[in-house]
Amino acid sequence: MDDLRPTMPGRAVRWVRPEGIHLTLKFLGDVSSDALPDIKAATENATAGIGSISLRAEGLGCFPNMKRPRVLWIGLKGQLDALRSLRDQVEEQVSPLGYPTEKRPFNPHLTLGRVKSSNIREVSAIGKAVEATTIGEVAGWTAKSVSIMQSTLRPDGAIYAALATYNL
């Protein structure tokens, strides 16, 4: 992020705080406290028997694309088949609880920033800057747990708190 930030126009991107960078397997949205025990049980079932997963952060991209970037991200490499299997298990377990299966293909990534500018020139410059930036492996790690996270949205970015954690 420190290398990418200077290539962006002005304050066109709201950067994610480093402590807020995370990999989302399933976004649930607003969840009532009554639903939490079932979500915890579903997540525990989904993670049972799944071992740790080796991952590395590598390569930049934008959602939805480089011409209209809204989200800047770093991609993930490594044991992606195992990661997809874990994601599929989570989907399978929480779907019957009223959280529909995601229709979009799973694109594992870590969000670095969100484009807040609507200025066409700035948005175009952001896409071009990402396209022109080549990065190799930034970090590698072994994912050893999955957490159910609560996010509290604030003007300066979301604050995350783990509600439950399950070992892989």
C-alpha cells in the first residue's frame, strides 16, 4: 500500500487500515443475535476436518475492472483449491440458515482500498496506475483458523471484532 499510494491521484482512494485487511469467505450482512448460535454451529461444521492452508499475497487488481475501478486488491496464490473447498463448505453450511449462496465466482483477494472519487479522470488514472504496477509476492502465511467477524462501519473505515474462531 505504501508503494501504491503515491501513484494515486490526490485523496481518490480510501485505504484499508493494515489491521483491517482480511480474507472474506462469506459475507452475511446484518445478523441478529438470535441467529448467531446457528451461524457458529454452521461455521464449526464447515471447518471440521479441514487442515491449514498455505497462501501468499501476490499481484494487484481492481473490481469490477481496470477501466472502472471501485475496489483495489491484492490477489492470493497458494493452496487455492483447499481455500475454495473451505469456502464451499461455509456456503453449504450457512445457506440453509437464510444466507443465499454467492452467485459470483470466488476471487480470493485482500482489499487494499476503495475508490471514493467519481471524477472520471481520477478513476481512469487509478486503473492505469494499478495496471502499470507490477508486484511479486508480498507475503506468505499459513491460515490456521477461520473467524466469524463483526464489522462496525465508521467514517474512517470498518472496525472488526472476532465473535468466534475455529481452528483448521
